Amino acid sequence: MKYLLDSNIIIYYLNGDKKIYDFIEKNKAVSAISLITYYEVLN
């Protein structure tokens, strides 16, 4: 299974949410973010 992460998940990850951090670290090989999400998080 592959995961497309949205901006909320990325923001929680950057804020240190343990549950989200563990999920992303476990699944980073099969996770991606869209270009739009990337730009949303930069702002």
C-alpha cells in the first residue's frame, strides 16, 4: 500500500506529533506528498 500525505499530516509531523512521526518513519519508503502539499507547507 502507498500513502499520499496531506498538508495536515506534514504539519503534525513537523510539530513533533509522536503518532504521526512513528507512522511516517515506518512508512516513508511508500509515502509521498504532492507538489501542491509541498508548497502549502512551505508557506
